[in-house]
Amino acid sequence: MFFRLRQVVLWLVPLVLGLLPAVTDAQSPAQGPLRLKIVGGLADVSQYVRYEEPFWRRLEETSGGRLQAEIAPFDRSGIRAQEMLALMRLGVVPFGTALLAIVSTEEPEFNAVDLPIVNPDMASLRRSLALYRPHLEALLAERYDVELLAVYTYPAQVVFCRSPFNGLTDLAGRRIRTSSVGQSEMFAALGARPIVIPFGETLAAIRSGVVECAVTGTLSANAIGLHEVTTHMHSMAITWGLSVFGANKAVWNGMPDWARTLLRAELANLERQIWDAAEVETVQGIACNAGRPTCTGGRRGSMTVVPVSEADQQRRIRLLTETVLPGWVRRCGEPCVEAWNTYLAPTLGVSARLD
């Protein structure tokens, strides 16, 4: 790990050093544009291709030529997702995107807002983030010297299976692709056999029979052809996939006031666009996988959509109180109990506690 981190540092340090001299209280035309190095989200997915990358490519025009940005997806930058916040704290990555589900392996408190089955729909997710965002901002500042600038979300991640099922209870005994510890604990409680597999290997794992089901995004599954090798999908969101975009505080505070003001305003617009798109793409993914006439953003399949039943809703609450929250608290301890009960429990009506 040290060797990999050293490689990344050596690759990025010249870029950071190139940025720092341009960070002044007043940017004059003679100095040229302020150049920013951005590490974005996952390559090839809609969020990056349609929103993140174009946003930063247009920044020079948006800023009247005063800002320029170069962006690369983190999974093509030689950076492990687990190292992102540490690299941002060092200033090696001046502006970066961190996937909360991944960094929460070491910082479980970060991912409270996107624990499995906490937010079964977009309205719930928006509410949860609004409640928890002040704490998330404080955590990033206190532990990593990172200024929170935006929070992004991917479309809903749901269950796809190769054979019929009628609800959560029917998943017992099935091998299921998961992407996090929390997801794995939840499916284990259902009697399933979770296997953590990277997104890029999901289709091959289904095809080869390594797993019978997979949890992934509704539209991203369509993009990789998962709808061609599975027959049924559940309509309840298991998780969403939140990420935070921020800046190293020293770099951010060293920028001119006009640049910080412009970036905050523009990033707020980008965040709204990404959230609205995630909501639309969740619906589009379901429509396309099922082959509905409303499909316009993907390839039409012929999958059966399993509706969320009353039994599923009751099981969701039991899983949250008996498995998801206790598992999360075991990994995090008292700080997570305090954070959950302060920011989320009063509205969600479910409290966390240490056993």
C-alpha cells in the first residue's frame, strides 16, 4: 500500500505545485487562469460522462477565462478509493471525490445516510441527507481538513436475479453480489449468501453462476447488459451510492474569494442536476429493464419488476433495527450512536444503541 501511495503522490505532486503559485488573493490577467486538478467519480457512468466531466470542461467559459480545470475519474487515476480522503488531507489531491460506502470501511460514521434500506426511495434519501449534511461537513473538516463542496448520488441500487422471486424473503439461500459490508450483513440476515464483487465484474459473475443475484444501479445494470441475463428485479432501493466532492482546506482557503464564490454557486447547480438525473435514471432503469414504452435512456429488456409489498416494508424495518443499525454500531461505537440519534432518529423514528 505504501508503494502505491508513493506512486500516486509522485504523479500528482507536480500538478499540485503547479496549482499553488496561482492561488493568490488577486488574480491578474498576466498570471493567466487559475488551473485546478480534479479527481472525479467513476468512469463511464452517466454521472461522470454527462455531468461531472462536462461541468469541469466548461469551467473556463463559465468563469470568463479565469479558471481552467482538468478532470480524471478516480478509477483511472491510479488512486484507490480507500485512499482518497487521506490524499486530500495531504493536499496531494487538491479537489477529489470520495465514495462514502468505500471510505466508510475505515470511517463508518460517514455512511450513516446511505446505510442499506434506510432510504427505500429518493424522497427518503433527500430527507436523510438534509438532516445529516451538517455533521458530514464537520467530520470532513475535523478529520481530513476537507471543505465539503457537493454531495452526489447515483441512481437506486436494487436486486436483480436470474430466477423469479416475490420479495425479500425469497432471497434466502441465494448467492448475491454485494458491494459493501453493510449490504452483506443485511442479505446474510435474510438467509442469503452475499459475495462482495466489484461492479465491473458483476455481469461475468452472473453469467458464470458465481452469483444468482446482484445489487446494482437500475440504469447502470442496463448499460452493462445485466437485464439480458437476469429475469426479475425488485423495486426497493437497497442503497444509492453517495459520494462527497471537496477540496483540501489549505488549497481552498488559498484561492481568491471570487473563485470560491463562483465554484460554490456552480457546484450547487451541478449537485442539483446530478440528484435530479439520479431520480430520473432510477425510473428509466426500471422502465428499460422491463421493456416499458417510457424507456428512452437505455435498451429495452423484458424483466419482471417485483413490487414492494407490505411484507417487504415490515421486513425492511426489522432488518434496519435488528441487523443494519446494530452492525454499523459495532463497527463504529458510541460516535455513531450519538450521530444517528442526534441527526436522524428524531425524524426516522428508529434509534441506535450500544448493546
